[in-house]
Amino acid sequence: MMKSLKKILFLFLLWIPFCVQAESGIENFYVNAVIQENGDITVEEYFYLNGEFNGMDRDILFKNDDAYSFRPELEYYGGSDIHNGSGITLEEIRALPIDENFDFQNISGELFKEVSSADAGDYGVYTITRSSDGASYRIFLPDSKNEAFYLKYTLKNMAVVHDDVAEIYWNVIGDSLRESIGTLKIRITFPNNQTEFRVWAHGPLQGEIHKVSNQVLVAEVHNVYSYHAVDIRAVFDKSVVPLSTKFTHVTALDKILNYEEDMANQANYEREQREYQYQEKAYET
């Protein structure tokens, strides 16, 4: 009888999902990134979940294998393979106290260790599954610890240098994230940028992006559904990335502006349609 009970309990524990349950998700997700002189992006992530979970799978991509091939003669410059990075380097994973006002200062918390395998309920370790376009980090941090997740990593060779400007087009939250996000806040710093600075965000319509200065952009998006991507595009001075090795040898700014204007018009139209549908529903009610 005792063996049967133990077996049933073991099977029950296996059934509990590793990641957060479908009805729960990420409460707050904060991103702090800095553009490096060589075109890399150094990224810090801090987020915490609600619900019951054994940990979190965080898939991070530096490359879109489905992106179209860049051609200089294109009238519009959308997301193409020139915006792909070349790799990812994980710096560290930690567990930190939950703080709604977290600001990426004074990082201190238990440093997690990479292992080849782990079991549900383990704590303080992570596994890595690498692919040609990114990496998946399975982080073992169960809800019973009541702690937040912290990752620091570098995306390699992300900046593009045109003849007139430099740019990044970065998929910050990919469409493979299983969890919804209550509030997503993104801050990106472009050290020593002086003159050219234009920023855009693509994703849910209920988001905002603005320039804090000529060197910092901030984006905030609420109610990001699971499997919905959020990306950031920015145009800035070439002098920010003097050591970059990725060049297009074309004058690109006007074409980028044309593309983003079309994207903005489409988003505005969708907002108007949503508002119209809401008003119609309210009237019918």
C-alpha cells in the first residue's frame, strides 16, 4: 500500500507543469539594455511570476531564420536578415527579491549554476538548450521561494551601420514566450549619441515608447498576451558603434522612415477600428 501511494505522489509531481500555469503569468518584466561600441547589446532582464510553477523557460533569439534577404534597392526597409545577430553569451542567472520598483542597481542574489539536467522542484540551477538562432534557458526557481528571475546576457553583432545612420531592430520578447506579461518596461541606452535618434516599437497596440534623452529610450507595454512578440527599432549616430563590422553601404534613413510611417498608419487604423467596435458594443448594450 505504501509503495502505491508513493508511486501516485511521484506521478502527480511529474504532472505539475514546469513553467507557470496557463491561467497565471508574469506580473512585471523589466529589461535594461546598453548598445556596445562593437554593435553588441548587453541585456539585463528582471521578472517575477504569479501562480504555481517549478521554474521558467526563457527562450532568447538573436536571429530570425525566416527574415527576408536584405536588398539595397528595396523601397522600404522592414525587418530583414541584416538585423540578425551572430550569437548569444550568457553572463549570469540569479534569484533576486521581488521588487515592483526594481531599477537594476546593486544586483545581489543567489547565483545559479549551469547543470546538465535537473528535476522539478530543484532550486538554484539552470540548463541550456542551444540552437542555430538562439538559446533556451530552463531556470529552476519554484514559486515557494517567492523570488524574481534575473538574467544578464550579450547579443552579438546586432547593430547595423548604413552610410548615413546606424540602427537596431531587436525582437525583445519573442513569440515563443508561453506566459502573458502584465507590464513590460524596456530601457535601452545608446552611449554618447548626440544628434540622430528616432525610435519605434512594434507589438500590442496598448504600448508607448519615448526618448528620455538623445541617449535613452523607454518603452512600456501593458497586457502582452502569450506568444506575442514585442520589438524595438532605433536609428542613431554611427559614432555610437565605431567598432561594428556589419555594413550595408546604402543611405537608409528615408526608406526606414517610409516603412515606419506605413506601420504607424496601420496601427492607428487598427486602434480606430477597435474603438469603433467598442462604441458599437456599448451602444448595443
